[in-house]
Amino acid sequence: DSTGDWSSDVCSSDLYLQRIMLEVRGDILYRVMIVDDEPFVRKGLRSLINWESYNFSICYEADNGRDALKLAKDFRPDLIITDIKMPEMDGLELVKKCVENADIESKYIILTGFSNFEYAQRSMGYGVCNYILKPVEEEEIIETLIKLNKELDLKSEKILNKFNYVDFTTKVLERFVNGYIE
């Protein structure tokens, strides 16, 4: 089957490609994982805004970086919002390990109670989208979600365009090989 040959180049699985196509059509929300060792922070983030109105859904939660890394490997959330200071594995180490794993293509937001420039600098080196100080302001999260939604939509469209190009090219090549076109 010729489709199996190119699908691994386009994305890591057929299911992922199907998800991208649904996202582009607007049929699916981007998945969010919240990682914080304080349950009231996780609950507060859930209720702070109407996530769905910004095309996001909180699907996963973890109270430490180790558990979050396993969830990220298993479910590949589109966005990971993490605290820095946590037991077992801190948020910066979580982001670093996720970035090093080619199967995890998440975006990242760091939440922290520490206005430490070194933390902010290190997090930006890992491609973190925003570094937000606690207590979290609704407007700052919303601005970041709007920006990320645009980035994720663009990424989805590029993958879909590549899929459509490869599909079209494959069909033309098959027609040529079978003698339908010269």
C-alpha cells in the first residue's frame, strides 16, 4: 500500500492525521494538560475561563512532572501548562524531556510563583510560549490561548496541505503508471 510509505513522513500515525483533518475543519478542540502539585491551582485554572470558547479542552491533569511526562508520551496533548516547582520532576525538566521526545509536539506555558529571571530564560530556551506568574490573570491566559490557537491552526493546515499534495501526487502517479494519462 503506497499510502503507508508517505504517511510516516507526514505525521507519526494515521490517527494523528485524522485528528489534524478534524481540527482544520473545526470539529475538535485542542487538548490541554495541566500540571501542578497544588490541586486548587489545577481546579482554579479549569474554572478561570471557558476553555472551549478558545478552541481548547482540559483533558489531562498531573500533580508532578514524572506522571505528566508519561501522560504526554501516551496522549500527546497540544498544550501543556505546568508549574515549575513540583515533586519528583520539576516543570522545566518536564518541558526539556518533552522537547527531546520527537513524538511530543506540544506547546508549553510555565506557571510559577517565582519571578526568577533564570527560570524564565531557561524556559524560553526550550520554546516555552509564555512564562506566567501566579496568581494567574485571566487576560494573560486568554491572550496566550488566542495566539496558540492561531499557531496550532496554522500547523494543522500545513500538515493537511502536505497530505493533500501527497495524496494528489500519488493519484496522478497511479494514473500515469496504469496508462490513464501520458
